[in-house]
Amino acid sequence: MSSSASPPAPEQLCYENVSGSCVKSPYSPGPRVVLYSVFGCGALLAVFGNLLVMISVLHFRQLHSPTNFLISSLACADFLVGVIVMPFSMVRLVESCWYFGDSFCIFHTCCDVAFCYSSLFHLCFISIDRYIAVTDPLAYPTKFTVSVSGICIGLSWILPITYSGAVFFTGANDDGLEELSSALNCVGGCQTVVNQNWVLIDFLSFFIPTLVMIILYANIFLVARRQAEKIATRESSLSSESYKARVAKRERKAAKTLGITVVAFMISWLPYSIDSLIDAYMGFITPAYIYEICCWCAYYNSAMNPLIYALFYPWFRKSIKLIVSGQVLKDHSATMNLFSEQM
């Protein structure tokens, strides 16, 4: 009885008959369908959920406030993650190849970093906005105006885009890692390496604003608790005091919801930030699948914010119904009342 070993299957390449092509490691059909479904749903939710947020804030005049303009701009950053970053990262992960060219690889990486920091800066400015609103609710309208909100939005876009472009389009990210970079970047690959200096700067750029937000929200909830205790002991106050109580209650509720948004952002991005820091100083030891899990946890944050707003903001749920039903196309729809009760 004789046996013969079957010859090994030939390696699949991202680009057949191209010298230096990356080796393709495709998934079997079942996992491919599951991965495309999971990641595709995340991208669609990020796109359409944040589009609904932007339309709601920009269309309905009742929502035209400094805080909501910041929320709308934050939704724009998350929307762009769903349009520019997530779909192409999904294909790269599932197909194990990059089919979109070297130039778009750099652009994609820049957008990935820029939109992340744009979201972080927006959340930091929102925390400042909420701190002022809760600690001094009556003076808040004169301190945090639409013009101030516009400046915050401008900084939240200009600074991250400038930083990302300066790092990746100049090639400063892989200074000292040229050999590793050339070894990883075969034809059909889009692997970006970042040296220790820039990884440390990235981590501090994430950690410092996050620490500021934690401190501000801790103070916000301390002040909110004191306000609630005062209101509970002064039920029969004058009308002006009653107005103060209503304003304080409204601002506390908004701060709570946006605080949840900040916590969701930190939980989503912290694994990626820590992994990147460890990887850079430990010789890039993280397995590819762990790195991808960390990346997609961060990407999914862009899809989470609309769900948080839908869960905690009645006005957002009502605006979704008006948009989906087409009532926003009617005359004077911009002046519709979205609040069931006035505070």
C-alpha cells in the first residue's frame, strides 16, 4: 500500500504576476460573510446615524445652540469615519489586501488619525461647554456663544488635519524604521508604522484631553449633586429661583448624556491607544488580529454616538420620525416644536 503526499497549495497573491506582491490570506466564505455583515452594519450606522444628527441640528431652528452645533460637527467627524475610513479598512481586513493604491493608503491613514483627534477635540470642547453651563447656568448664554462654538469647531478640525498631514504626508512617522516599513509595504499592503516619538506624542495627545474631560465631568457631577440638594430643600422658592432650578435641571441632564458619550469614546479608544504605545516600545509584538480588534473597537465609537442620542434625547427621536416620514420637506418644518415640555 503506497501513499503520496499532495503538493502544497500555491500561495495566493494580492496581485498575480506582480513582483513584490503581498501574500493573500483569504477567509473562507462563511467568516467572510459574517465579517462583511458586522463591519458593514457598523459603517452604515455611522453614516446614516450621524447624518440624521447633522440634519436634525442644522434643519430645526429649535436645535440651533452652541452645544448642538458642536454635537453636529462631532457627528460630521463620525460620519466621515463611516464614509472614508471604515469601508476601506473593512475590505483590507477581510481580503487581507489593499486594492486602492499607495496614495489613497496615505490619505486613508491621515483621515483615520485626523477624524479621531477631531472627535476628541470636539468632546473636550463640549465638556468645557457643559462645565460652564452647569456651574453658571444663567451666565452661560453670554459666555459660550455661537461665535465661541464656531471657534471651537474650527480648532477641532484645523489642528488634527494639520497634525495628521504633517506626520504622514512628510513620512516623519517612520523615521528610523525605514527597513521595517519597506519590509511591510509590499504591493497590495497598507501597513503604517509609527516610531516611538510619534507614538508617545499620540498617546499624550489622547491622554491629556481625556484627563481634562474626566476632571471637568467629575466637577460637573459634584456641582450637579449640590444643586439637586439645594433644589430639594427649596421647593417653595420664588419664581426666579424656580426658573434657576429648571435651567439647572436641564443643563445637568444634558451634561449627563454628553458625559456618557465621553465615557463611550474613552472605552472605545483606550485599548487602541495603549496597544499602540506598548507595540512601539516592545518591538511591534501585537498579533495582527488583536490590533484589528482594537482598531474596530475605536471605529465603532463613530456608530455609538447616534444610539446614545436616540436613547437619551427625546428631541432626537422625534426629529428622526420627522425626517424619515418626509415631514421635513414641508413648509415651515424648521420651526416645528421638538420638545414635549419647555424648561
